[in-house]
Amino acid sequence: MNQASTSLWQTIEMLAAQVPFSAAKIERIVPTRLVETEASTGRSSRFLGGTPVRLADGVEFSRIDLRLRREGTHPGFLVLDLQGRCVPFDEVRQHYADLRITGSPGGHSLDEATSYSAVLGWGALSFGFLERNPECLGYVAFDPA
């Protein structure tokens, strides 16, 4: 597992400053190599993934998912699945006070999440709490406008 010298919150701020996303920009912040996955085959978007990364504060990115259009101008979409140290909702709220519920579980799977989003100058930053472990942050999603 690769090791980063930054915390979750430092990494989020640095990634947000990289919009519009590219693989090279993400790799400069998160110490992993992003490679195209099989899910990309025959699609209009490229799906890139990286190896797990442990942050300085004990949070781990278990999966890194970057989606980029093959053609045209689109800023990309990035999802970071988390594990390791539990990040409770109160900690998220300390960093992003103005959060709105933007998604809720439908009761079909423990992988469904309650998501809270902050609308920022560059787009939406969402924090998902999965039904399987609702006390701990499960993912962070960057959705540039």
C-alpha cells in the first residue's frame, strides 16, 4: 500500500484545486498510478483506478475511481472509497458546515449510502455514509460543474 504524507482534509483540498481533473493531476496529489480499467472498454468515458493509499492520519483510500470523457470538455468525476480510521459525520461537519442531504438509502443494499453534499465554487463535494457502517465516512465524491 502506498503512503501519503497528507491528511484526508489536506488531500481533499489539494484535489479540489486540480479541477478539471486529469490522471496526471491526481497522481501528483495521491501517490498511486492510475490505469484504465476494463470497465472503460467500448465506452465514451475512460474509467481509471489506482492502488490503495494510506494517508498520514490513518484514513485509507481503498479504491480510487476517476472518470474522464474520451472527447469533448468535461472536468471529470472522482470517487475515493475510504477505510482505515473512522471519520465520523461530526468531523466532516467541522470542515464543511453547510451540508445538505443529497441521497438516501432505498433499503435494497448495505452498500447504499446517505450522502451529504457541499456546493462549492468548482462544483459539488459529497460525503457518503454507507448503510453497512453508517457511523463512518465511506466515500468522498468530487463532481465538478
